[in-house]
Amino acid sequence: MRLDVILRIATKIFLPFIFMFAIYVQLHGDFGPGGGFQAGVILAAGVILYTITFGERKAKEYFPEKLFEIMIPVGVLVFILTGVYSLIHGYNFLDYEAISHHGTHGQHLGVLIVEMGVLITVSGSMVTIFYNFINRD
Amino acid sequence: MILLTLMAIVVIGIIRFKNLFNVIILGSIYSFLMASILLVLDAVDVALTEASVGAGISTVLMLSALYLTKRNENPPIHNQIWPLLIALITGALLVFGTYGMPDFGIINTPIHNHVGGEYIARSISDTGIQNVVTSVLASYRGFDTLGEVTVIFTAAIGIIAILKKTKKKVK
């Protein structure tokens, strides 16, 4: 593991771009292909790549297991609370008109928040599943 | 057509190989070919998902699962004639079912005359989102997406419940 110089350098170069691409896919979901699900998976792929190259111990320093475990329910909560927010304001469940009345702003914001919830849950789940697999050996 | 032929070859490879490592890598190749086909069919969102989930994450997860088990497939214990028969019958039924489908790309089919056109026509004025897939997923069908997220949530906590190392009780 210590001797894979090419692998380690390549990972170091690629990793920022992978995370950047995940953020791009997330925020660009309104205009092109992508969204929370794909972005979450790409983000998780970056973390997994780092874990494979640099080993479990170092990866868990930067990407603590607890954080990703907490992310799983937090994402679902973000999604549900968005729905509850519009319920409280007298709209239907997940009706984004409740967030803002200026034309389509509410829809934009609502979709953004909901997609963020999807991203958090998906990346949390994928990384947690991977960590649990490698913890078993 | 070339892509479909390659996929058929990959499937034959998956059946023939006994080494599970090869099978997983071939599965990844299969997913990439599938993503290319979806790209050709202009389903970019689905292609992106297939490439990242099918070829990327699931391959890694399968490999890490393989790490916990043996590398080679065990020889079959039971007679293999019945599974083959069931697979053949199911395949024949599916092929028979495709004869009832409308021709490829034809416009006056139920899926094009129902809500689909409505979504495409109203998406921008309703939501201001250019990508209709996103507006359908997150806005019109937000409830379905919530269900989807809940499925992932459930899968994750299920796997944690099965695999998580718990501290042994000290008596």
C-alpha cells in the first residue's frame, strides 16, 4: 500500500475534481442532467477512492464514520421538514409555493433544498455501507 | 446494435466464468454499455445514474463483499435443469410480451398521450426549471422521491444492523 506512488499522486490530483464535479452535478440539476442522487453517489465515490488508496485509518480521520452515519437520517429529515413547512403554512405537503411567492422562486428553492436532502442521505448511505463492509475483515 | 451485441457477449462471459472477480468486472462493463445505450436513447439522467451507481458504486460494494468471501464459485449442488427451464420459459414469455408493444418511436401511444406532454408543456411556466426530469422528480412527484430516499435510508440502516460490529458483552 505504501509503495503505490502513482496511485496516491493520481488520487490526490483527481479528488478535488471529483468533489467539484459532484457539486456541479448537484447544483446544475435544474438545467442539465443530474440531481441529488447522482451527486451523492459521485461524492461517495470520491470518499471510497480515498479510502482504497490511503487506507482505512487515514480516511476515517478526514471522513469520520460517525458523520456519514448521522447524514443518513438528516437527509430524510430535511426532505420531510420541507414538506411539513409547507403544511404549516397552509399548503399541500411538499408544495414549494409556501417558501416564496415571487413567481417560480419558491419552486427553485424548494427543489434545491429537497435535492440537498437527497444528496445527504445518498452519500451518507453509500459511504456507511462501504465502511461497514471493510470493517468486517 | 453493436452495443447490444457487446452486451450479449458480456452476459455469456458472466455465465461462463467461475472466478467471481471476473464476473464483477464484467458486470461493471455491462453497466457502462447500458449507460452508453441510454445515452444514445437521449436519457442522459438515467445514463448518468447507471454509470455512477451501476458501474461505480455497486462494483466497489460487490468487490468489498467478495473480499469477505471466497474468490471462486462453488460447483452447483442441485440439478441445473429446472432453473434453466424456468429461465427459458420466463425469457420466452418476455419476448412474447414485446410483440404486444407499440413500434419503436411511434407517437400516438398511451405514454405520450397521458400526462407526459402536459409536464413538458407546463414545466417551465410552472416551476422555471429547464430540465423536465428534475422538475418531475422533485416538484410534481416530490412525494415519490421522498419514498425513494426513504428506501435508501431503510437499506442503509438494514445493512448497518446486519454488518455493524457490536462490542461483545462482558459477563
